[in-house]
Amino acid sequence: MTDQTDKFEPPAPAPSKRLAARRQAFLEAARVVFEDKGFAAATIDEVIALSGGSRQTLYTLFGDKQGLFEALVTGTCQSIFHGMTPEKLAPQEPEAALTGFGARYLGIITSPAALSLNRLMVAEAPRIPDIAERYWTLGPGRSRAFLAEFFRRQGSAGKLRIDDAETAADHFLEMLSGTIRFKCLIGVRKPPDAAEIEAIVAKAVRQFLEGAEPRRVVAGQAIRQPCAVPGGSAARD
């Protein structure tokens, strides 16, 4: 899927509690089996044996092994967007919205489950390119599309100066993850705790808004118009 066709779509309605519990058991088992064997070598029988569920229920919920993998990616992505839509974020001031999104995003992508899924994808992508395409569409591509739509709305409202929403989304996501995600992926550091995430996000948001806040021209010079911070006061330079 190309960048031009990336679209943000809200999550599907949640299943019943009993079915949700069975579904989660399958997903946890699939994650373990995929990590141990790799996607190509893993089998449905191994997932069923580890989860204790039935073959009929698994096929009803996921269809096949690829459906299991896609559900793992989708579940991770939905945990980032839970309760969030571009429409809900649009009325918020940019700093508040980006801070809330950024903290959740960085916490999820550096979590053990997400890191494990990322390692699995890197290992399997050369052999199974269609799975790599689905991973991008359901995971990183969806985050990018969500943020790009938010930036388009903020630009239309005059709250941010955004020329290219997709590029702006790329830049902000990279500012959040920086080198921390890669270090976590290769195991040279532990995932950041809540305090470190808060500090990283605050710096990324402030630096991003320095370049994206609207300007007003005074005596031939462009002057920043600070965005409001939570609580209604203007952001300090």
C-alpha cells in the first residue's frame, strides 16, 4: 500500500467478554509461538495447544494464521488509539493533543509486546513480503494516517502551519521514537518508564511546535503565535 492510500479507520466494536477472553488467549499463545518459531514455521496446532482453545473457535475468530498475525498488529495499534479519533482531538489545542497522543504512542511502541512484534516482522519480512505490507498498513501506516489527519484539521483551523500533513506526521513520530526505540529493539537499554516518556514527549512536542506554529507578520518580520497549553495559558518560548 502506498503512502497516498494510507487512511485512518476507527477500530471495530469489541466482542463479548467471554469471546474476548478466548480471543486474547489465542493472541497471547500466537505471540509466544511466533516469537519462538517465526511466522513461517509456526503452526495453528501449536497455538491451539498452548492456548487450550478449540480449532473451530480459532478459525471463527481469525480465519487462519495470517489472520492471527494481523490481529496481533491491530491489537497493538488499537491500544495506541483507544478512545482517540481525529474528530475528538480536533477541538483540543495542539500541545495538549500531541502530548496525550505522544505519551501513549511512545509507551506502546517501546513495550515488550510491541518490540517483540517488531523484531518478528523484521525477521520475517524478506521471506513473506505480503505480511510486511499488512504490518505497515495496520501498524506504522495507521499511526501515520491518524496523525496526518489531525494535522490537516489543525492546519485548516489555522492552529498549525502545516504544508504537508504526511511529512509532518513522519517528523513528529520520529521525534518521539528517536534512538530509544532502536536501542530497546536491540536490547541495549530497557524501555523508558513513565517519567522518561513524559520528558521525551514534552521536548518533542515543544520542538515540533516551534516549527509548526502560525506566524503573524509585524513590520516585515514573522512573529510566532504560541499555541495554548493545557489550562488555557500561552506556551512560553
